[in-house]
Amino acid sequence: MSAPLPLPTLSYQEGRLLMDERSRALGVPSIRTIPQAYRVRGPLDLTVLDRALALLAERHEALRTRFTNPRDQLLHAVTTVRSEVFRADDEAGAVERVRTEAERPLPADRPERLRASVVRVAEDDHFVVLTFDHLVVDGWARGVLTEELSAIYSALHAGREPKLPETAYAYQDYVRDQRDLLTGENGARMMSFWRERLAGSGAIPRLDVPKQAPGAEPAGGYSTRSLPATLVREVQRFAARERVTLFMLVLCALYVALRERTGNDDQAVAVNVYNRETAGRENLVAPLAELLVVRTDLAGTDTFRDALRRVREASLDAQEHGEIPFAELVKAFNPDQYAHPDAPIGVVLNMLYAQLHGQGLDLAPSTTTPFPLSDEGFRPRSELMLVGESDAEQLTLSAYYQADRLSADFISGLLDRLVELLEAVVADPLLPLGGSGAA
């Protein structure tokens, strides 16, 4: 029996900084910033906005953390977050400045982990660009911050004192808990589970399908399918009867479709999880969101129900051991790929119905609308990122993919098969499954 691998020692922040450095050397966009932009029509009070930003930073210590050395996370008591104002001569100049601000890096050795850039088009017409640092902010925390910034600004603008719930869990608590986990018995137990679960495959899920000829310029592709409302309701009732979540149902259909195309019973997909189940973490600003690898062997599953039960078990097992960050698993089991900005992750599944926090920025009484920053040519980090968006009446499956690696025909066929499977299994949960490699 081989000796167990030691727990990695690099921090999450060190990994992010290293990956960002390599990304810039390769000309790949930064993975450290999460920008979003808004058009604000109506009076924008910059004094109130700066007061709101200061109160937000005072409330969340993650926004006041400087990284002089990735191991030294220095908390600053003085809030320094304030807006930077730019003036544009015309609409085209304003849009160019917005995109420039969205791509501008955030220095790690500065104490600001959030930047607010205001581009003035006219007296009552502005763009606001919020740039969050992925060192301390994930997608959920971004929703928390925009929601709270909106509430603070609106209250101050109306002459009221902002009222927000107390934060019971702080960024330094998260840092301490992460360190304790990775060096304690619980972390060792979880690493032992992943060592067994990922044996032979490593931590990075692969997509074993024909690829485009190498050498093409990096490019992004997009395709989407929407299920009709009648089918969505049937799918949701079916999931409830089978005691699975909608995520598990879509994941199972994805596994079956991938098995048909790859000929492999053993399938692995990375899924997005937000890790906000613990009480007190709902409003925590910290990088808790992670990729969680769910690996399932479909060998011997004769019906869709058989496969669904196996997927349910594998999903619950992975979630039970999911506190180990994905980057730590990569460092342990795929060290040559760690911090590589274009590591060949095959498929990522992100069910956005779980990300309910935050409705975007609202600087009332002005009208605030989102301004798209990456509406064309978006190329995900994974070869394929499948995004499911669901509510009571709609389920949309959207594929963002690396068009320089995967063909449009493959993506289109995969999405069509997913819809076909969902439609078929609600009518017959005992839908027979062909063997691996079935057409």
C-alpha cells in the first residue's frame, strides 16, 4: 500500500495569484476579477455612493484585506473603497472605458478587494462598473454585496439609517476554519475519501470525445435549449417522486448522454456548489463556492431509474466530503495541472436555481439596468460549461463551450439528447439504457 499523499500547503489565495500570473503571461483574461456593469439613468449621488461603499467595506472585513504575501492576509481598519469617476465624450467612448475598467486588475497588495468605477455620459446618465476580487469574493458573495450596496445607497439617499442583518460569521473565521480543516483529522478523512474516489482518474474530469484539430485560436461557442412549461412541471414532479433534486436528474441525463457518445461507463463531471448551508454563512463574503467532482460508474445500469439512484448516491457522497477545495484536490492528484489557466477540465454543470441571492445593483431612485460585458465570444475555463436555469415554469439548458476544441454539431446533439431523455423518462422511469457506446 502506497503512503498517503500529504495535504497541500499552498493557500487558496496563493493558488489564485499564481494562476492569475500565468494567465496574464499567456494573454488569458484574469481569473481574479469578477466584473459587472450597470447603466444608471437618473440622478446619481456620488457622495452617497462613496458613503455606501465605505459602510459596505466596514461591514465586510474581506473587502479590507491586503495580501502583501499570500500567506499574510492583513486586515485594514480604515475603509478605502470609493468610486473612481471618468468622463466620456460620447457613447462609444463610455462603452470603451466601461470595458477597460472591467478588465483592469486589482493589485493584491492594495487593501481594496472591490473597485467601483463611474463613467459619466451626461448629468443624469452614468455607467457603474463594480469589480470584485476572486481572492475573497465568489458568485454568491457578489450577490450579497450588490444587494447590500443597493439597500445602503437607497437608505442614505432617502435620509434613513441603513438596516441590515448582523454578520455572525466573518472572513477571518472562514480563513481559520479552512486552515483547521486542511490540517485536522476531518480534512485527512475527506482526503482519504477523494484518494479512493478519484483513483485512476485524478481530480480533473476529462471529456473523451473527438476534438477539433489543435492550433486554432481560442474561441467561445454558445447553444441553448428551453423546455416547454408543461414538460418542466412533469420533470419537477418526476424528480420529487424519485426523491432526487432537479440537479441530480439533469446530471443523470448528462451522464447517460455522455456515455452514449464516449463509450465509457465511468463518467465524472465537476459541479458548482455554493457552500452556504451552514447557519450564519448566508451573508458571508468569502470564496466559498467550489467545483465538486461527482464521479459515477454506470456499468450494469439497465434502466434510467437504476442510473438515477446511482447518481443520487454518488452526489450525496461527494457533497458529504465536499469541504476540501477543488484546488487542493488538483494539487494532490494532478500537481502538473495545478494553477494552469487552461487546464483541460471536461464538463462543468452549474444549476443556477440554487444561486438565489442577489438581484443585481439597484441605485434607486434612478433606474439601473445591467450592461453586458461578455455577451460575445465567451470561452469558459472548462471545455463545456452546461448551465441550467430553472423556476416553476421554465428550465433552460445552455452550453458555453470552447469552440476551438469542441464542434458545434457535438454540442447541439448533446443538448438535443438531454431534452429527449428528460422527456422520455417522465413518461417511463424504466426507460431501457443501451450499453456503453450506444448511439
